[in-house]
Amino acid sequence: MKKTAVVITLIMALGILTGCAGNQGLIKPMSTSTRQDVFQDYSAATPIPPGYACLRISSSLKTHLPGIYSEKDIHGTPEYKLLVNIDGQAVQLVGSLREERREPHPLHDPEAGHGMRYHFQTELHLKSGMHKIFISLPFDDVAVNREIDLTAEKCNILLLDPVYRLARDKQRIGFYTHTSFQGGIRGFRMIYNGKNL
């Protein structure tokens, strides 16, 4: 019985991490704030008050250029945003964009090729201790849900490392693992203060 419970828990955790299809039912309510008192934008010039912490959330990812697959596709445009919800307070981050052409390496590079580079970053002030954090790329139906423990009077760092899907021209059954930004994002690897979450 315990083994079954562990297997089910692992399957559910992997589903959340990789952004299974059908996350829209979870993403939509998380896009709206139910609270306004959880966090506020943090300035490096402002000292962290006792009992509070800084949380820096950062992600660098790549998508295809706009208009490649359809006119309704917002990849490669400023409308492609990162949703952050902490304890019920939500914010949509607009990324800084730049067109990028990266040459292939001898070892496979999932970000090789011509595309759009996004850099998302925010720094927030909130009370130290445990918080529920929800991260999403709503357009891609990607959602990650975790709990983090913020250390008081410190800038805690959460890095969101993209996990790409199989390349569109390389989708095969079996063990073939050629991933590419061209195939889209299927989830995030979350690194909190230097450790995998």
C-alpha cells in the first residue's frame, strides 16, 4: 500500500513539474490575485526589514520567432509572459526580448538555432518562512507548484531552468532525446538557493 502511494505521489509531482496538458483549469484561477498583502517589489537600495526576506525569481528561455506557426501564436512577442502566484497574490512578468542565433555545437544544444531569447526577472519582499509558489507559462499550459522556505534578511534566489520538448522534426517513439526550443517548453527545473527543488 505504501509503495502504491509513493508511486502515485511521484507521478503527480512529475506531472506538475513538466506541465501536463490540461493545466488551464489550474492556471486560470491562479492568474487572479485573491490577496494583495503577500509581497511587494523589492529594490536593492531598500534594506530588508527584520522578519522579511527578498526573493529573486529569474528565468532565461528561448522560443521560436513570432508568426512561424500561426498569426495567433504569441511566442516571440511581449505578450508571452511568466505568471507568478505566491500565497494567492499574482503577477505576470513581461520578459526582456532579443533575437538570438546560436550555432550548433558537437554535443547537442537544445537552444541552438534562430529564435527569441526571453529573460524574466523580479525581486520581491515578503515575510520569511514557508510560502506556496505557483509558476506558469499560461500560453504553453506549463505549471509548476512548490513550497519554499524563505530565509529571513537574505536574498533567496529561485532559478527557473527551461526543459524543452522533443524537436518538431525529431519526435520519435523510444529513447531518442533530441530536445529543442523549437518544440516548445514542457516544464521547468527549479533551482532554489543552489539546490534542485
